[in-house]
Amino acid sequence: MIKHISAKHLVSFLLIIFVAGFSRCTGVQPDKYANFIDSSSVVYGPYKVVKLPITKGVRILNPIQISSGPNGNMYAANQSGEVYILKDSDGDGVEDEAALFCNVQDAGLKSPAGFAYRGDTIYIGTSQEIRAYLDKDKDGRADTSWTFFNDIPHSQHPYEWTSGMNFGNDGWLYFALTTDSWNAGASPDPKGYRGAILKVSPDGKTAERLAIGIRSVYGTGFHQTGDLFFVDNEGGGNPKEELNLLVKGKFYGHNPKKYPDRDSTTDAVHVLSTEAAPSGIEFNTLDNDFGGTGGDLFVAYYGLAERWKRGGVGRVKIEKRPDGSYSFQEFPVADIPKLSDLGFGKDGSLYVSYHGLSDYWYNPIEEKTGGFYKIVYDPALKDQPLRKRQTADANLSSNSIEKGKQLFAKQACFACHATDGKTEMLGPSLNGIANTMSREEIVDDIMNPSKRIKASMVAMRVTKKNGQVLLGRVVNADGDNISLMLIGNQVVQIPKTEIASAAEERKSLMYENLVKNLSKEELDHLLDYIVSLK
């Protein structure tokens, strides 16, 4: 029996009854995501970005993958080894718990970057092997595991990934192994598996190399036609951020010295432009509207190196023509920093994993960093005009570009940086740089060249047994030799038997203060030329 209700509580009670009744009468339901909308994310379509409040279970620490798995559950993995299921523990419709499924460290493995499943069995790609996990008693945690495939050459280098895992209609498991071209301590690779796309038979006993010359393929996906597409990162023979179509037996441009009998280079079918460093990809299903994007490809972008606010999601509309070729249209979806992967959930929303802050080797630099977002289609926004992106190359005068070109030559920038989008030189290519960097970021890199260094641009100091010291960057490495590009773009091959020591330098090969004597007007001219390069 209720003896007393304050006026304040009575009003609150009546308001709840009114809202519930109104929702039943009108069909309008309260927005379960209202308290979790991330207003800092820039969105370019009829979507809202929700940051999942994962506060229970496994500590989220630099997640490197997220995928839909058995029973439509969303599975994710930390760089530190934990694989977990995202769960809604309180039933409010928003995931708030990471329930441990397995930890690859228990099997002595690391970097669980690959994920695929068949039936109830989950396959995790690590740097050393692909391991199968099964939850027999259905309690949400794997209770048995076994090696599925382990013919993988590996070293202790942190950039070695087994990624882009997908089962094809033939039942074989398709995946990619990142290159070891920049790894001076690369393991022997007699079958040429590193830097290749492979497939493994359903029993894990037979492997076939499908394509070579890839660099850092983190995402692959089967189009509705059955064709396999994959993304690759710019650098080391890749002039742009690439979307490629798999053609069996083809060479895709990276690390040509490893494949002396290679075919001619197969070009990318589309140059990705939403952001830098494409990572995970996934095709939307034809029956999932998601703002009119059924069948489209979605791409997660990590963004430039240690620029912690860079990253995003792009969408590519792919259509097959009658002659068998494809057409491509790319659109930005959202700007969300440092995304490692993405995947569609059973409700049709797009989940993305935010890697968070890390050191140069992708190890955490904070006690807790990273997390997950959910991009939700909102029909109420479908008629709103799309936000347009600003570009760094707007309103450039031809006169300023020409003056900048002369300064580019005067400052000897051409000695280390290619502008044609094809030639590989000591420094990174500047062709199309305005697609991925702002003017402010370009200036920052010029003024502070050692502040952020791409993995493939790290300098190596090699001391030979005869006392000779060579400084350059590794452009190729195998079990016997290291190929080092020196200042002046000369490549020398050094037998490993002649090397006394080899150590990475965290100082850029680019000289400091190269433009310190330029006036502001001259610097603007130089920037105009650089961002005009296409």
C-alpha cells in the first residue's frame, strides 16, 4: 500500500506513462541510441554514429578486427590477443560488454587480425598460423581449438599479419599475408607466400598461391558476382591506395625483386580517395538497404600514421558492365579516427573498430585506448542535403603553382620525392598527396620530418663486418640479402653474411629545416605546387 508520493515523483511517473502510451499509439519509439551519439564524428549521409559504451568484460585495448560471426554475434579482437563477443548485458539495445571467447596467447600466438567462420567453427588468423576455435557447450567461450594451417613464414616483426580472411563458394579459405620486404630479419620464404594472396583447402592440408606482389592487404571481400576484391596500401611500388580485383597468377606491383619470373604489373581497378591507409572492407548484402547501399563495398581507413584524428569510412558503388569490366564510384560515409576494421551486424547497422592511440609498433601507449562505433541508418535524415568535403587544392592559381615548381627544384625536393605517381624514390611519392593530407599536415611533415615516419620509410643503419656503415631504407629483404636504398636513390644489395649489425633509426632521412629560409609567400607557392600534383 502506497502511503505517500511526492509531487515531483508523481509528475515523473505520469510523464513515463504518457510517453509509453504515446509510443504505443503513434508507433514512435524512444531512440535507444540517444545517449550514445558521437557528435564529434563528421557524417556524409543519412546516418548517426553511436559510440558503444563497452565497460564490462574484456578491457578494450587497440582492437584490430570486428566481424559478424555465428548466430549473428559481433566478434572483435585486441592487438593483445583477446577475441571477444560484443554483448548487450542490460537489454537496452546497445552493446556494453566484451565477453571473452578465446585468447590466442594461450596457444603462444599473437596478432589475431584475421577472422572467418564456417558453421560454428571460428578461424583466427595470427602472425604464425590460422587456428580454429569451437564452442562445444555453447556457453559463449571456446573450449577446444586446433591448428588449421601453419605453413606461414614468420619472424618477430610486428607488421606480419594473416588477414583478409574469407571463405569462398568453393569452401576454401582465402587470405593475405603481408609483405616482409621492409623486414631486415625476414624469415626464409621458399614458397613465396609473404606478400601474396593464398587459399587453403577445407581440410587445411593444401595451399595455393593465387596472386603476388601485395604490400599490406588487410581487407578482402567477395562481390555478389563471386569475384574477390582486396585493398592495398600506398608505398613500395604501390603508387596509390588501391582497390584491386583478384586475377589468378597476377603480380600487383610490390617488391618485384622477390619474383624474378613475375608477369607484368596488374594495376588497381580503382584508386581509393576517401582517406589514407585502407584497412578492413565488407560488401553490404543486396537485401540490406542501409540508405540505398545494398551491394556496395564499405572501406575502413586507418588514416595517416600517427595523426590521431585521421581515419574514416568510405563507400564504393561497384557495377559490372556487360563486357565483364567494372565501374566504380566512391563516396565518404563518416570521418572517424584510426579505424582498423568494419562489419555489418544482424540488424543491418555497420560496426567499426577504433584502434586508438599506439606507439610506432601499434602497441598501446595508454592504459586503455580504442573502442567501437556503430553507424546506424536514420530514415529521418535521408532527405537532408549531404555535407560536402573540403579539399586542399581549391582555388590554386597557375602562377603560384609555377613559382612553387621552381622552388621545388631549387630546394632539391625532386632528389628524394617522385611526382609522377609511378617512380619509387628514397622519400614518399607526393603525387596526389592533397587527397590524403591537408596543407597544415604537409607543412608539419616538412618542418618536422622525424615526428611521424611511415613503416616503409624507416631508415636502417647497416654496419658491415669490414667497418663500412650504410644508411638508407630497406626496399627488399630475403633470407640471404638486404637491398638498401641510399641517399641519391641508389639501391645496393648487401649479403647478410657481410653484416655485423643492422638497426632501425627513428630519425628521418629528410634533412631538418629545409625550408626555414623561405618566406611565408614562398612557402605558400611551394605548397600550392605540391597539392596540385595529380
